[in-house]
Amino acid sequence: MDQPLDIFRSSTSGWLRGSLAGWATLLLCLAGIGLLIVLAKWIENVSTTYELTQDRLIIRSGIFSKSIDEIELYRVKDIKMTYSLIAGWAGIGTITLVSSDETTRGAPLVIRDVADAQRRRETLRDLVDKARQRRRVREIDMVPEAL
């Protein structure tokens, strides 16, 4: 089995510092209501772990009922990173993966509130290129002819 190169989760503290919803939640904490929101967000983030190896991205999710899903890196078509001004200051971002893998066939995989997102995106991009080279796979986009 591949050794993990990086293991990460969405960051609850990053979400609190890097989003307007997080700042609003902090204000609600003064009234006592925000603690429930922080707890719910923390449980959501703790329940999913992303493990990056040389050949795949492994998604482990669930607390009481666990599931493991894998995306073969050679199948990744696009990696997108977005962040707001506040999120950039907090050092977090959102990584979106599009691939031909069954996991993302219906919709892209969106990983929110990732700490050090730019470095992780670049690492992922490099690993995708290396996985394609090892398997001698090339991405070809088929564009339908205009009628």
C-alpha cells in the first residue's frame, strides 16, 4: 500500500478566521448560540480526512458509519483553487477536483477550508503529472463539432 504523503482535513479554525460566516459565528458566540454552530462545523470537518499518496487521493468519511473512496490521480482532469480575500489572509482555500473517476463523475469534489491550500494544490498537480507519466496516460479533450 502507498505511504501517505499528506493527510489533511478541512480547517474549522481556518473557516472561523477566513469566512464571513465564521466571523458572524464568532459574534454569535458572544450570545451563546455560536458555540453550537462551531461544534456542528467541527464535527463536519473531523468526519472527513483526505489522504494523498503517490497514486491516489483517499477520502475517508463518517463517524458512526465509515466510507472510504479513492480517486486515481492519473484520472484527474482539472484542479482549481479559490479563496476570498479574508480566506487568503487566514491561509485557507477551497480545492476543486474534476476527474473521470466515478467519485467525481456527477459533480466535482470540493474540499473547503483547506489550510495551506496553494501548496497542497501544487503538490497534487505534480503528483497527477507523475502518475500520468508512470501509467503513460495522456488527457485528450474531445470537443464536438459545431453544427
